[in-house]
Amino acid sequence: MWVLNNEGKDTWSAFDIVGHLNSAERNDWMPRVRTILENGEAPAFDPFDRFAQMKESEGKSLEQLLDDFNRLRSESLAALQALNLESTDLARRGTHPALGPVTLSELLATWAVHDLTHLHQLSRVMAYQYRDEVGPWSAFLGVLKCTGHSAP
Amino acid sequence: MWVLNNEGKDTWSAFDIVGHLNSAERNDWMPRVRTILENGEAPAFDPFDRFAQMKESEGKSLEQLLDDFNRLRSESLAALQALNLESTDLARRGTHPALGPVTLSELLATWAVHDLTHLHQLSRVMAYQYRDEVGPWSAFLGVLKCTGHSAP
């Protein structure tokens, strides 16, 4: 199954990647925005639980996960907008449990680049499964040469 | 402008990539399917004109290009479905101007992986522009480590 195959032990399928994005939407982005605004630099953010998605995605189809993403992202963006952040807020700081001090501005940029990292990964995971089916065209298809930049 | 910046001389922006996908939709995929079915192995496919998009995209916004893509892809898929291909058709052959003999099956698989190759590229081109803004999180964002697998 195209959306359920991964890249080997401890790697993610398209299904897992969407589950991870949903989990980040629920547990990570807006909760960390609020932590910065409400608590500042202490305590540090809760670590991202990369296994929470297993329970959250259980029994769902990919279509359901995509519907969830659509709803969760809309809710996040509405909540972000409702904060009426000003440019001075962007310099406010929090503490990442592994990386140390970070700013709200860095968190918001990371939110976008995190999407793009997983889109990058997802395109590779899905393309790789057709590496033989494309025949001689594989020479022209750069994604098939991606070995993963040490995941994702 | 996020969607107009590229990766340097002779590389593509997000806008260029969508223009390329549209150009392939107009000039490449279904025309090559028809060439295989109608003409077989001779003559070879017309070479893909990577510059046709410059004229096709001229004066358009990214939103217009995305609307075009939505319409063109729907038209392509409807045309493909209307062919009522049977499994024996998938082995029919055409001639790629550079790669030589290819099958209809390989062409259809390449259509999908070509999308994914350019999604892979697009995620990199867009993410790279925020490599500084993410601060220390860059260590966790694999897409920022992608150097392009010799384009795309």
C-alpha cells in the first residue's frame, strides 16, 4: 500500500508523516506559542512526544487524518491570529528542552519549515516505491537520488 | 518574495516549478500517452521544451498558475480515464528522444514521480529561504540539509 510503506525500520510512511503533522498541531505549535507568551523562559517546553501520534491515529484512515489536519491547522491559524501579536512579541523567548533559548519568531519560522521538511520526506517516501516502475526515466528524477539527509 | 526566489543562476523558484508542472501537463504527459497509442515507437516524442513555460506563465500570478494546474490536471485525468486503457495497453511502447524505448506503464509512473520530484524541490527552495529565521531548530530540519541531488 503506497501510503503505508515506509523506508525501513524506525522510518515513517506517508500515513505516519500526516499523523506526525497532526500531533505537532495538537501538542506542539500553538501550545509552545502560549508557553512563550504566558511563561517566558521557564519552565522549558514539554518535549515533543514522537509516539503520541500512534495512539492519536489509531483506527483512522489517511483520509480521516487529512481531514483532521485541515481542521487542526485552521484552528491553529485562527488562534494565532486572535493573539494579535505585535512585532515586539516576536522577540519574546522560551526554552526548548534540547536547544535552549529560542524566540517566538524562530518558533513561527520553524512551524513553516517543519511542514516543508515533512513534505520533502513524504515526496521521497512515495516516489521511492516507484523507482523501478519509471524505467529509464529514473535518471531524470532527482527525488530518487535523495538518501534522506539523515532523517527526515 | 518567497515564491519568486530561486536557488541561484539557472535554478527555479516556486513560481517556475508550478509553471513547469503546467507546461508538462499541456505539452508532455497526455500528448505522449497519445503518441504511444497512435504512433507507437516512431517517431520519437517531441523533446520537452523546458522554456515553453516562460511564455505560458508570462503576466500570471502564482494563484493563477495554481488554478491553471488544477484545471489542466483534471482535464488530463479525465482524458486518461476516457481512453479506457486495458492492462495490455500498458506494455505498448514509444521512443523517448534521449532515453530510447519506454513503455506506457513507465510513462504513467513517471508522471506521478515527476510531481513528487518537483514537490521535493519546491519544499527545499521554500525552506532554504528561512534557514536563518529558524535559529537553532535548523539542526532538526532535514530539508535544510538537502543540496539538491544534482537538480532538481
